[in-house]
Amino acid sequence: MVKNPQHRVWSLFLAFLLVAPFAFAQEQEDFGARMGVSAEKRLWKKLSVGLGEEFRLKNNCCDIDKWVTETDASYTIVKRMFKVGVGYDLIGDWDEYAEVFDFKHRFNGYFVFKKDVSRFNIAWKSRYQLTYKDESYGRVKWNPKSYWRNKLNLSYNIRNSHFEPYLSFECFYQLNNYKGNVVDRLRGQAGVSYDFTKQHSIDFSARYNQDIYVKKPERSCQLGLFYTYSF
């Protein structure tokens, strides 16, 4: 009896997703969690807007890390292939010593190019982001911070299934560092999304962050759980 190849892909992916956090835990400096909810609305055939809230924990999920309010608007130029968008995030970083949130304002513009190859989907997201920090909470050496982020995502559409596993890799390139611009962060992520209906879906993931070419590099692994309502 020959097993279905899709079942093999699915089994291998689930095994990786479950084992990855424990493998990373042998090297990382921190383990955390990300949780969030979001809503997406299609205003017209090609124009969509979104609003989301995200909450993060750090220090082995014992302390508050930050919360993020996200807004987004995107316009599809070529259906299922190319879209552009802009967004704004209000970020509150928790200061455990002063016991207050340090606020940052992040603006971004991006484009996404997608391509279907058999049952796989390859997506490239390129984003420019500019982050302003409220300097009333303390001195800031580098403000605002400007980055060019590039992310490659590979997902697999399992036949007759509501599950869709994916893998992604992202790099962060500085654009206005007064000491010189470098790629200072790499990010890898493995996850799976599940569509209950066309309106309701959840996403579970394991994310690994690695700082590079900085004086005090940090490493972390985060488990994420997100719910999305589309209408």
C-alpha cells in the first residue's frame, strides 16, 4: 500500500513545527509568545483594509514584552499575483523598571508578489518601514529607525484540507544607521493556518529571531497564535 505523498508532507511539517521550539531552546536566550486578533474588510474588488491587535510575552513567557495595534490598506494590481499596501502600527514596549509603556510609531509601505507552482505558493514581500520613538521616555541614539525588510514565504495547499502549512525567511536591512547600514536581524518561521470558514481562520507558528552584526546580539524563539475574521 502506497501512502499519499500529501500525508507525508503534512506529517513531516507537523513534526518540524513541534520539535523546532525545543531545538532552538538549546541555543536561544529567550522564549516568548505572540497572540493576536485581526479583522480584514474588502471595501471594493481590489481594495482591502485591516485592523489588528497583538500581545507579546518574553522571559520564558513570564513578563510582558509589548502590544501592537496594526492598521493596513492594500490594493491588488494583479489578482492572486501582485499587490501594494501601506500601514501604521502603534507599538507599546513595556519598561519593566519604570512600569510604563514606551510608545513607538511605525509607518510602512510594501508590495507582495505571489506565484503558484503546482500546489505550492511562493510569495515575496518587500517592505520599507520607518519607526519613530517617543524621546520623552529617555534618550535615543538612533531615531527614527529606517529598515528595508524582505520576506520569502513558501506555503503548500493540501488537497481537500482546511490546513495550509508554510515556511518563511526574512532579513532586516538598516537604511539610516549613523554607524553604517548592515543586515542586523534574520527571522525564520514555520506555521500552519486553518480556515474554519471563508470568514474565520487561525494561524499557529514557531518563530526564531537572530540578531547579527550588533554589539549585543539577541536570540529568541516565539510561539504564535492568531485569529483572523475576514468579511
